[in-house]
Amino acid sequence: TIVANKEFTGNPRRQLAKLFEVSLKLTVPDEPNVEPLIEPGKFGDYQCNNAMGLWSFIKGKGTQFRGPPAVGQALIKNLPSSEMVESCSIAGPGFVNVVLSAKWIAKSIENMLVDGIDTWAPTLSVKRAVVDFSSPNIAKEMHVGHLRSTIIGDTLARMLEYSKVEVLRRNHVGDWGTQFGMLIEFLFEKFPDTDSVTETAIGDLQMFYKKSKLRFDLDPEFKEKAQQAVVRLQGGDPVYRKAWAKICEISRNEFAKVYQRLRVELEEKGESFYNPYIANVIEELSSKGLVEENEGARVIFVEGFNIPLMVVKSNGGFNYASTDLTALWYRLNEEKAEWIIYLTDLGQQQHFHMFFKAARKAGWLPDDDKTYPRVNHVGFGLVLGADNKRFRTRANEVVRLVDLLDEAKDRSKAALIERGKDKEWTPEELDQTAEAVGYGALKFADLKTNRLTGYTFSFDQMLNDKGDTAVYLLYAHARICSIIRKSGKDIDELKRTGKIALDHAAERALGLHLLQFAETVEEACTTLLPNVLCKYLYYLSEEFTKFYSNCQVNGSAEETSRLLLCEATAIVMRKCFYLLGITPVYKL
Ligand code: ARG
């Protein structure tokens, strides 16, 4: 027997691919580079789809085979024997259906219980990646669009980290725009002594922004001053730099509170960080003949777009695009990142596609977007209100992130109190659980939809304890923990000594689903679609429910095996929660 590849422990899809790779080489020795096409099966557990394509490829070349089913038969015959495969059969036009051995599934789960869930982590072929996410703008409030960027970006970063990729989590904050001219001038007016400025003195930075913008729009003299201020700031005038730093600091502290509540870690490298490098980068692009004069500005024409990408404004200043080109240069050359992933709403798609194109033209990136170094813009749709329009408050204002977090927590706390938990638990327990459930619900509601579509924001829906919600899933997990607790057994002892048997159909189905965790994470990473993992998690809880309603656990003859299945389910669920940035709770 060939022991399925150790490199892909707990990843049956990959392990099967390895076996079929051998079989393909034996079956069609003249076609050495055929990639095995393995996917979850409709009839068996998996299927291999190579026979049909291979047939149309070889039929004109005088092959011994007579049709795709015969190719499929040969693929089965040449499959190295392995303890993972129970049986294979041909279906339809030539699909090879594979049934895995229940013993092998059980053994793989036993191994995971002993060695830990990290042994199931997928291995990606990338060493270092940048995830550029959240990235709010200084002096403006973080809103629900930044919430999506933060939540989706954090999840992608977590999944990549789990897959052994070193991730540079970058907060590309907007800290270097022309808006700083007016903000600084306004600050000078209000607080002639910048040292005395504190957070409380400025109060609401968003209000401060609005008021200064009003001045800027209405008072030409102020406008003039503000424009001068930008020049001074960018020229490095220490007084202006100090005022700028102050405003950034106040904003930063506000953002930090949100990140702390969401438990998201980020390293700030804002737009200003790249400023010292921009001139050189534009110079390099110019020397490659990419930069042209256009109506006083300097631009790069890129194929497929009817407007050029502006990289130097007519007044000589740099902009969003020049900063992004420079950040890309820095990430590729200084940080040696092989994969750079950007999260913003779909409204910015054109900007990203244009500067990616410019970078390809400069030879920084390969022409296709599959070879590394690779860049991806991960765009997402809008968050909508009940009226199906962009999500706004009643007063038609941008919804502030902190208010959403407060409400999610308050509502889940009220629901816990209604169930009498305030009498069972300490105030800290109540508070922590309300946060875990409330923030978890907010995150899951965002992550479970395909990010390309928008979704309608509804507290009632996301906090429902039935259906596809974090609340339901957190309950399911807590219930499993309680089954294990109630058994009175030492689960760590059982893990070391107990055996799993998957004799009942519901046990086998649950076991197989558990074993598909790694390949699901891998798929979510390669497609950059976290909803793939959400769906997996939801199905896992459904498979568990089927198992639990068909198979008695505590007090049954199969108690040990079934408790181990419960434990494995709880472990995989917790890993899913972790990857989705959701804090699990053990009792609810
Ligand atoms: N600050 C921008 C915004 O709020 C997002 C920045 C995204 N990252 C980037 N490298 N362009 O819209």
C-alpha cells in the first residue's frame, strides 16, 4: 500500500489527487502533464473527471481505448492501492466515483484529535503575503464599508496565516490627502497652541472635519490658506507636521478602539509612509517610457481603459494612484511579498485594475493573475438598509461603526437576560457572552454572503437563533460542549485511548464532512471567498444535528466513539470560528 501523502494530511482531495497523478501517468504515459481533476462527488465521496477530457485529447492519436468509460476503467486499474480508498466505479460518460474507507476517515480523525487541528492546515505555495484592509481615512469616521473591509480582510489574513503564509496585515490609512490643509488651518484657528490639543478638546473628529470643510467651501480666504498649508505640510514644515501628527493620533486612537472590540490586529502603514519613495518610483516608470504628459498632468495609458491613470497632478502633487503604485513597489521589492491582496468596495475596482495594469506594463508583475508575484483586488458590494438603498441612519447620516457594535451587543445582552442568564452568570460572563454573540453575529452576517453581492443589514435577522446565523452556530457548539461535559468522561484521556467507528450512515457523513475542513479552507483562500467557509460551518452543524438525532451518545454502547466525534466536531467548529474572527462560547 501507498500511504497517502503525508504532506496533505487531512486533505482527502489533495491526497486523492496524488494517487490519480500516478494513475494518469501509467494510463497515458505519452501525456505527462495532465493535472488530476478531483472534486467532491455527487454519487461517491469524490469523483475524478479526467476521463472525458483525456478521451477527446487522445482519440485522434490512435489510442487503444474505446471511449471515455474505458479511460476511466484504466484510471481505476492503475490507481495505486491505498488504505484511504474503499472502492471506485464508473458512472455516466466516464466519471470515476471514489468511495473512501470509513476506517481511514475514522483513523484520520483520531490522529487529528491526538496531534491537533493544526496538522490539518492546508499548505499554500506562498511564503509571504500582504493583506491591505480596513484602511479608513483620517479624521473621517469609520463606516460600515470599512467594517466590511475589516471583517473580510481579517478573515482572509487568518486563513492565510493558518495555511502557514506569513501575512503582513496592512492598514493603508488615508493620512496624506489635500484634506489635511483645511484640517490643520482649522485646528490652528481653534487651538493656537497645538500642544494643548487633546482628544476631548476636539471632541468628535467627524464633526471637526465637517466644520472645516464648510469653512473651506464658503470662505475663499480660508481656502487659500488651506491650500498653502498642504504645500507646507508636504514640504516638511515642522509646525505643520506636528499639527498633522496630532490629528492622525486622535484618529488612530479612535480606530484602535474599534479594532480592539473586533479583535482585529493591523499594522498601520498609511499613505504618508510611501511618500518619500514616490518620486523615485515615478522616475523609474518614466525611464521605462510609461509616463506621458497629458493636459498638464503626467499619466500612464493602460490598455482596456479609455481614461489614463494620472500619477502626477498638474500642480506637481502626487495622488492616490501614485501612492498605490509606490506601495506596490515597496511591497514587492522591500517587503518581498509574493501575493498582495487589497480589500475595498467594488466602487474602487477600476482604480485597482488600472494600476495593476500599469505595474504589469512596467514588468513588475507577470501578465496573468495566477503566477506569483500576484495581486488581487478583493472587492465587495454595498451594505443596504431595509429600504434597499445604501445603509444610512434615520437622519440620513453615515452609520457609525461604534454605534453598530453597541447595538449588536445591547441586543444580544437583552436576549440573554430574557432567558434568565443574568441570574445564572456573573456580570462579566454576561458581558463577555453578549459581546461574543453580538459581534460574532455582525461578522457572520457579513461573511456568509458572497462578498460580490451587497446585503441588507438587519439586526433581527443576524441575531436570530435559528437558521444560518452565528447565534445558531454558537448555540450548536455550546450544546456539543455540554454533551461532553454531561458524560462525566475525561475527554483528553479518551482522545489518547479511544477509537472511532463510523458504522451508522449519519456518523460516516459527519466524519467525511469533518475531513473536508482543510480543503474548504484552501478553497476559501484560493478563491478569496470566506462565504465558502461559512457554508461549510453551517453544513457541519447540520450534519451534527442529523448524527445526534439518529445516534444516542451518552449511555450508549458506542459512547466513546461518539463522544470523540462530538469533540472533533467542536474542535473543527472552533477553528472555523477562529478563522472567521468569532469568539466561541462554551455555555449559552
Ligand atoms: N482609504 C481608502 C478608502 O477609505 C482605502 C484604501 C485601500 N487601500 C489601498 N491600497 N488603496 O476608501
